[in-house]
Amino acid sequence: MDDIPDNHPLRLAFVTSATDHHDLPPTRAEVAVVGRSNVGKSSLLNAVAGQRGLARTSKTPGRTQLLNLFAVDDGDNDLQPSSAGTVVDCPGYGYAKSSRADRNRWQDMVDRYLLDRDGLVMTLVLVDGAVGPTALDVEMLDWLRDSGIPFTVVATKHDKVKSSKRTRRRRDLAAGCGVDERAVVWTSADRNVNVGMLRGLVRAWLT
């Protein structure tokens, strides 16, 4: 993964939430964020945007239950998704305390969005770096490959992996995800590890 550091916050503004992608406004270019319900999606999105309270974080997994759309606020547009790039925070998958019906409904919502959303240019698949890819992560990655949807694996919680184990964990996580080790973006929202790199990539995808 090429290092594209970007120390300028990617300012985002909340636009709307929806249970169906057809209810989202059209976009010029969009990046989706998916991952398990406790992988740290909201924390990483807040770090990339440099806005602590942008995406709702909670100690209780499963709080994100809608497609939440944010528009890039660069000061030169009117925050209309048709003219600004957008980011969508998707409901997390695998929240065990929710009902099977709810889990199936959220997954169907995300699947239909990823398959049919015009303007979607990249999907960030967040994988817990301290745990490694779960069966659900592998299932999502295989589905994205089979569906021809471009994706990038982002490993979260870099700071939770002991320094003595990081080299092997990088290798094992990439192998488990079926991608080249150099293609994985390792991050930590808490310690600001590679947040600038990820921000630069998102900005480039939305340009």
C-alpha cells in the first residue's frame, strides 16, 4: 500500500440516514465503510474526519442500524452529494445480541446498497487487527470479490497488537483475508496510526 499521508482533516457533514439505498441522494463518488459491529468503524471515521462527534460511538456494539451518509465539506460546495464526495457508514454485521431477523435485515440492506449504489468507488472492509479476520469477515470479502465490488482491507486497533507479534499478525491477517500484505492499511484511531494515510486514500478515491 502506497503511503499517501494527509494531515488535513477530511471534513465531513452528516446528510441523512436511510434503511434503503434508494432513499439516499445521488452522489458523484462514494466510499462505503463496512465491518463487524465492534470493529471500531465510528471511531475510525471520526479520526479520518478530525471530528470527534461526527459518527456516533458506543461501548455497546450494534448501534449503527442505518445507512448513514456524510458529504465532504471542503468549503467550496453546498454539501450536495451530487457535487461533493460522500462516505456511507454501514450497519455492522455479526452483532450477536440482536435478533436473527434484525441481523438478516441489516445484512440485506447493506448487500443491496453495495450492489446497486451508483457512484460507489470503494468499500473499506474493517477487520479487527487484534483478533484477525473472523468467518463473517471472510464471508464478506468473498462476497465482494464474487460481486466484483472493489474493496480495501483496513485493519483496526493496531495499538492492541503487541509489538513483538505485529510482523506475524500482519502476515496472518493478510493471508486470512486473501490479499497481499502490502494492500492492508493498518490503523489505530486511538493512537492516530496511519489515519493520515487512510485519509489520503479516501480523498483520492473521492476526487
